Amino acid sequence: MKLTGVELRRVRMPLVAPFRTSFGTQTVRDALLLRAVTAGAEGWGECVAMSDPRYSPEYVEGCADVLTRFLVPALAERRGELDAIGVAPALSPFKGHQMAKAALETAVLDAELRERGVPLSRELGAVRERVACGVSVGIMDSVPELLDAVAGYLDAGYVRIKLKIEPGWDIAPVRAVRERFGDDVLLQVDANTAYTRADARLLAGLDPFGLLLIEQPLPEDDLLGHAELARRVRTPICLDESITSARAAADAIALGATSIVNIKPGRVGGYLEARRIHDVCAAHGVPVWCGGMLETGLGRAANVALAALPGFTVPGDTSASDRYYRTDVTEPFALDEGHLRVPTGPGIGVEPLADALEEVTVSTEWIAV
């Protein structure tokens, strides 16, 4: 496959409601979309970096810069044929920038699969035609507001609820949700690194509520702290930000720092590395689930394909399009009895809608290869 160029497209999409986590509040999704053009096809990738380097060191402007100055030119230096498997080795001289690398690899992979007529789900090894969907519920101004939001998501059919937590917003909201909706609701919490080792007793206070997991309570570089916490709480510890590669996942499992893993393709460098993490976890009997980063329909399509692999036994954050956007850049993903259908078309299986995409586009840049 011969790559002829890559388009970087900045889009700005208002959220249907503010989304607050322990590291900030989002009202708009400022996203970077990539379109890889080859002689025989076009492929799309979505960079999941946020506007500010709060969730991770990466941010949208920085991703656009490194793609323009280093990553896309690195592919241009490769002579002859290119395939998706060759993208990571070509980009390996440049440290970090996993989200930017993931977007570029995904765009190339999508183009390759479209040219071959192969769905991404089949390429990755999917075993399901649809995937169970959970929803992530942000930090609210009050417990009654939270309960109303959870009620709406349960009425919509979501099969799992994830509550964002932070110090001062943890035990009380979890207790309120359990008391209102009962023990049968699949419930988990996500701290996004908001706690420290000194908070072990507080976090153990979540044990009576029968949670599926506590996600990333401590800083991403504190594997030993997570291992210690796992010995002090009954609720399973799940890692998100700490899992940056298959090797990182293997290390965390060996240390006893995690018993469930959240796989976000953008965070780990792409869907090929995400599949490797899935395989490592499956070999150790560790369940995985697919996290979300407020993706547009392009990123959501690829995530749904990944979530159809056999090891994804915990409902993920692959919510319907209307969870975040009134109008998506693709045909919307709609919830069907708590599930989303896996796209069956070649590549990621969806196309951007030209008018919808143009309406939210802020700028474009073409990089010839």
C-alpha cells in the first residue's frame, strides 16, 4: 500500500451536557481527525487527546505539531510499500506521543483494510456481533442531580453505570445510587488518579457497595501503591492510565496491582497494541473492557470493533452517540437493548457525513507524503 498523504482535521463539537471528572470539566470536544490517503483507499483515525494535558501529557495542539513535524514525515521516509504493522516501528524513534501515533496507525490500518475489504472487527479477532454498553457519569453538583442522571441512563438501557469520583465525592454518591437503584445494577467508580496511598481506608469504605471495580485510584506511575491498595480493599482494582503497553499490563498483573484492565487504544498507541494487551490479559485470566475518550462516531466505531474480542467481558464505555453529541460526524450509534452493533463494513465500517463533518471543522492541513 502506497501512502500519498495525510489530512489533519480539527473539529469542535459541543457536548450535550458538561462532563466533569477529577481533572476538570469539558463542555466541548476539541478533536483531531486524520485521513490517510493511499492509491486505492482512504482511512480515518481519531486522536483522543484532550485540549489540555490533564488526563495525560498529550494535548490536541501538541499532537498536531508532532504529527506534522515528525510522525507523518517518518512514514514518508519509508520507501516502497507500507502497511499498518510497519507504522509503529517507523515511529518508534520518537518517544511517547502514543495518542498521536495511535491516530496515524489507525488511519493507515483503516485504509489498508478498506482496500482489502476486511472489517476491523474481523482483523482484530472479534467474536461478537454486538457489545454490551456502559455509561460514564460525571461528577455532579448534587446527589439528587446524580440520581436523576443515573435514572435516565438506566431507562435508556445501559447495562452498567460508572461514577466519576474524587475526594469529597465518593462514598455519599455511591451509597445514594445503591440505595435508590439496588444491588443488581452493575456499578463501578473511576477516580482518574485523584487519591493517594494515604486514602486506602477511605477507599475501603466503598467495599460494602458491591462495586465491579475501582478504576485508577492512584497516580499512573504508582504500581506498588496500587498493589498495596489491592491488598487492603476487597473491591477489585482496575488500571487505566497506568496501562500504556502490553509490557506495562504484564508488569501490573505480575505485581498484583490490577485484576481488571481498561484498554483505551489511543492511550496505548493503537488498536494493534490494544489487541496485544487483550491477549496478555487473557493469558493471565484478567478481564478487560474498552474505555472511552468522548470519541466521535469514527473513534467509536473502532472501539466497538475492539470490544467484540473475547476477553472483553466487562461492559465498556462504548456509549451511544447521543450520550455526548446531538449530532455526530457519522451516522449515530444507537443503543439497542443495552448493546451497540459491531460495524460490518470494511475497515472501521463507517464513513463521515460530509455536511456534518464540514459544520464542525475548524481547520484542515494536508501533508503530502
